[in-house]
Amino acid sequence: MPLVDRTDTPTYREYLPADQAVQYLDPAGEPVAATARYPRPTPDRLVEMYRKMVLGRRFDQQATALTKQGRLATYPSSRGQEACQIAAAMCLAPTDWLFPTYRDTVAIAARGLDPVDLLGLLAGDWHCGYDAAAYRTAPQCTPLATQLPHAAGLAHAERRRGRDTVVLALCGDGATSEGDFHEALNFAAVFRAPVVFLVQNNGFAISVPLARQSVAPSLAHKGVGYGIGSEQVDGNDPVAMLAVLDAAVEYARAGRGPVIVEAHTYRIDAHTNADDASRYRDSSEVQTWLARDPLARLETYLRAADLLDDSAVERIRAESETAAATLRERMNADRPTDPDDLFRHVYATATPQLREQAAQVAAELAAESEEIR
């Protein structure tokens, strides 16, 4: 196993992931009778994880509804992947960096960013929507895997500066078929960059099933050839997700090099609101994964351990409804826009082409204003 000490094993085996995905809770939320591979998160952290997952799911539902109201151009739901999203946010220190994809809005929100700001990109208001440097959260990346070399480079730079920063880079199973993925892993391995690559294997690259992408034993095995610590985990088991990512971050921070973690999960909703998932997957498959709901699993476990009761559940749900109502109200208010913002934050110094485009827009607006008069 890569993230704990091994002795008397061939070198290559030091990087092999577990034969089966690490799991602490079965689909019903009952503890599995297996020897713990990693330290379990404390009860307080698991209760906070449950709270963040409830808030995250309600946020996701509200953002999906906003697309139907025309307030968002598009929204890629992460329903069913909340354990991955929240664990990704909770395993990081405030000084660490998160590199998200377009589907990781819940993870970004869990880092404490203003929900309206982070939806600015999907609303078409801003190039990013939030101050990436202030929150140590890179802009959401739409092209597959292009953020991964950036994450590896930042991690390497931070290590060169003598800082103990860890970078966590999120991607999906489809991204592992891109050249940027392999280049990032190789660079990170050669320079021992403190970066954790979290692959949320949700079964489909838009409409392409995993079986048409790779026949590797697991996507985590792709790290072995690069000499990277590798692990696979049940992505719908919140306890296992937080335990494995905690260990991965500790491994990278200790200077032992990068880590790749594959989380086996499932995208319950369509790829985006513009996608018809029924064209490429059967509803029975979705129902099978609904029975593995990560939120229900954690709630069942916490209740059985006397860490959660009806009053606490109701309080958290009420908090999530209040947050959703506030988000809805703020997103339904027209926000002032400045056309110059289209050009203001593209480059530190505008290029001649950008200045030409800005002048063209200004001329068109001036002409339109004259017509109104």
C-alpha cells in the first residue's frame, strides 16, 4: 500500500494501490469487517463532513434549478459525488491549493467561497468569479486535464520556495485519457512535487463508459508506471474518502512525492443540463447507485454511533434551506455589468488584439446609444 510504510517488498509494489477499493462503510452505512488501512477521521470531523455534504447537495440542487430559470448558462451537477467533493475540501489546510474542474463547484463552496461569486463563471458574468490567489483555489477548468500540469508546476514551485504547501488537483475519468494527465504525473514524479491527483471515476466521460476508455485494473494503477503513490477508494464512502485523502495529503506534505487517488463514484444526474443521459445509460444503473448514496450512508453510520440525532439533522437541513433561499434571492437579482470586464482581466498588459476588440465593443455600444437617442 503506497501511503503507509512497507517492508520487504519489491520497489514497484510500494506504489501499487489496494487490490480492492478502500472501504469503511458498506452501501447501507454499516461498518465493514475489514482491518483499517488508514486512521479513521475523528467523530467531530465526520459530523462536520455530514453537515458540509448536506449543504453541498442542497447548493447543487439549487444551482441546477437556476439553469432552468435562465440564471446560469449551464451547470454540471455533482449529485452523488458529495463524499469526494467535501473530502477534497476538508483534507486541505488553508495554505494549500485546490485545482478544480467544472464539476467541482461543491468542493469550492466547501472551502468557504461566496456561492454567488463562484457561480459567476457559469452565469457568464466573469472569467472566473472569485479571487483565485486569495482563496488558493484555481479557476474552474473546463478543458479536460489542462489544469493538472499547472497544479504540478505550482506544487513544485512551492516546494522550491521551502513551503509545505500541498496541491490537490481534481479530475474525472475522462481526463486520464488526455496527454496533459500523463505529462502532469510524470513531471510531478520526477520533481517529487507535493501534489495529490484525485480522479473522480464516475463511470462516464460525458457519454463514453469507462470500459471504452481503459482496461487497466484501475485508474489508480496508472500511477505505478510513474513511480507515484497510488490508491483506490470507494468514492461513495465518506469515511474512507476522508481517511484516504488525509493520508495522501500527509504523504505529499512529508516530501514523499505525489499521489494519485482514484475514487469509484457515480454521476447521478446528466453530464450537464444540456445532456440527455438516457441515450447512453440505463435507468436501472442509476437506481443501483442511488442505493449507495454517500449522504445516506454517513447519516446511518453517525446515527448508529450516537453522533447524530433527529434534532441535529433537522437543524442542518434548515441551515441548508436558508442557504439555498439566500442563493436563489441573490442570483435572481440583476447584477451590474461592465463590458470592459470582458477585457480587463485577460492579461496583465492588454495585447494589441485585445485593445482592438475592446475598442470595437466600445464603438458598437456608442453607436447603439446614439440610435436610442
